[in-house]
Amino acid sequence: MCGAKEGGLSLDGVNVAKEAVIQGQVLRSGDEPVANAYVRLLDRTGEFTAEVPTSATGHFRFFAGDGEWTLRTLAPKAQPVDTRVVAATGSVAEVQVLVTA
């Protein structure tokens, strides 16, 4: 997990020009970070590709291939949330996932 700073994850040391980055934060009730949730990266067919835990501040990051992806977020005491995202080399797809009970 990459270090988090106020305002989001730091991209220090990441050559964004050569990467397709998907990153974001999992929140409950709009502003409460959710630590220890799991965010899964599913390809466009729904096939599992990767999974990362969220940091203490609810942040996560994937380095993905170009294309459409689904983030499936699994958080304690919350319903699973699927979020569609498009990744492209040279850009950072910022995602905010809101979970509810």
C-alpha cells in the first residue's frame, strides 16, 4: 500500500506517463474513512484480477491495464459496492466509494 497524505495518495515515485492508475478512498456516511475494507479489481467480464486492503485512511491503489474495470468494495458492516472505472495509460482515475449498511 502506498503512503497516504492529506488530499489523497501521493504519486511520488510513480511515472504516471507509463502507468494506468486507479486509486481512491472508501468512505462511510460521506466522510468517514473505512480502514480494512477490501477493494477488488474485476476485468470487463467480471473476472477477479487483484485485491488490496484499504489503508487506515481508507485509500487504495491499483496499477491496471487500459480499459474498463469494476471495483468491488467489501467493507465491514456494509453492503458490497460495485463501481465502474476506466483506466488509461498516462492518467490517474480517482474514485470515491461510498458504503452503507
